[in-house]
Amino acid sequence: MKTIARFLSLALLAAFAACQPFEEDKTPLGALPAASFTVTMIDSNTVQLQSTATGEPFMYRWEVSNGALAEGTEATVEITRAGTYTVKHFVFNQGGMSVDSAEVVIYRDLVPPCTGMMEFLSDCTERTWKLAPIAGSLWVGPLDGSQTWWAIGATAATDRPCAYNDEWIFRADGSVEYDTKGDIWAEPYMGVAAAGCEPESVLTGTKAAWGSGTHAFSLIPAGGSVARDQIQMLGLGAFIGLPKATNGAEVAVPVNSITYDVLSANEDAATGVRTMEIEVNWGGGLWRFTLRSNP
């Protein structure tokens, strides 16, 4: 019996020892870092971000609400469109992660570099264009361009002087000024009885948007699904050539944008005069316009 009692005592002692709490040796992780940063505007669209985080971070990460990502204690981010953007700064140390955020206001869109079609249209400052006084500078035909339904003749400038004195002044800041010189080539869809030269004042109501004024334009370079360089006229009533020719329809009221394909763009090396032919698919066919610039 003494042997059994001694055995039970030893078993109880072993079970009690097994129930005692056990702690492994642990290394303290330390405090979390404190994220903070400064924002410096390098120019109107370029932002420099500098971390001032404390707590010995070993990783620095930046996220901007325009989709930009960066890593490191500092980052330079270009934001091309005007608006208010949120910048988040994440820092990590052995203790974990913390984040700080701030808003950045961009007051204007980034003007694209003056190359390619921008240089061709604006000469990096401004360039004035008119309908070229040549046969075929106003042309309409089927979608495949296989034939001519109608085209203006060689006496275009004398047949329609009020159309061939119109000016489109393209500027490198993305604006385009349309100047009718006080008269227009008017057609019945504009509210007149018959086609002919009329004072600009015949454009009334919503049709007044087809008169002289300043609009905007953007350029879409060829590539991918875009077969040719394109000029997009932006703003109610903005157009080139004839106002009725728009994408997908011939219209009787102004629209907010029209996109033209650039078929050709050439410069006379001797005179500096530039010529371009543009095209718009109006659904039932193609309208083409040939323009010529001042040297």
C-alpha cells in the first residue's frame, strides 16, 4: 500500500508540474513607427514627397490617388490632370506599420510637350489655318472613299469667300480660336432660306455656338486601335471645315466635340506653308477638308 501511495504522489506531482505556465524567451518588437511627410510643389504638376517618419522605419511606401506608387524616403510624382489628390505614406519597422495622408491640389492640366502634331498645328506658339483655296478642299464621298459625291472646284475661294476667309488659330496651350471674319457660308440647316454668304449674326439661339469663339482641342496619336493621328475639337460648336459634319451624323445643332482623322500633314520646305487633310465619318459617308497654314 505504501508503494501504491508513493506512486500516486509522484503522479500527482508530475501532473501539477505539467500544468504550470511556461514562457519562452521573447524579444520585444518595440513601438510602432510614426508616419509623417512633407509636400513640395516642384512645378504646377510635379510633387516632391519627403518622409519625416520616426521610429527607425526600414520600408517607406507612397500611394497617390491618381494611381502612382513609389518607394523610398522620398519620391517625385507627376500629376497630369487638375484636381484634388490624396497622398498616403506608409512606413514599416519591427513593431509594425503606420500611415499618414495629405491632400494635394493640382490647379491645371499638364500641357503636353510640343512635338509631333502639336508642333505641326501650333508651331509651339500659335499657327493660323484656313481652308485651302484649291479644288477638292471640301469633299464628300462614300465610307470607302472610292468615289466623289461632291467636291468644290478650283474657284473655291471666289465661290465661297465667306468660308475661305475663316481662320482656325491653334495654340500650344491647347486652345483654338475660330474667327469667321464677320461672315459665314450659311445653309438651310443653320436657319437661312438658301445657301450663301451671310453675316455671322444670322446664327441665333443654340446655333450661335457655330460663330466666332475660343474652344479647346486635344490630339490623339496613332497607335493601337487608332489608325491615324486625330484632332479632337472640344466645346459646344467647335468644328473644322463645315459645322454639320460630326461623328456619326450630319447635324442641325451644335455638338460638344468632333474628332477628325488626319489623312496627311505636309510642309513646303521652300515656303514653310503647311497643308493637312482631315476626315470625319458622319455615318452615311466621309467629309474631307484640306487646310493650309500661314507660313
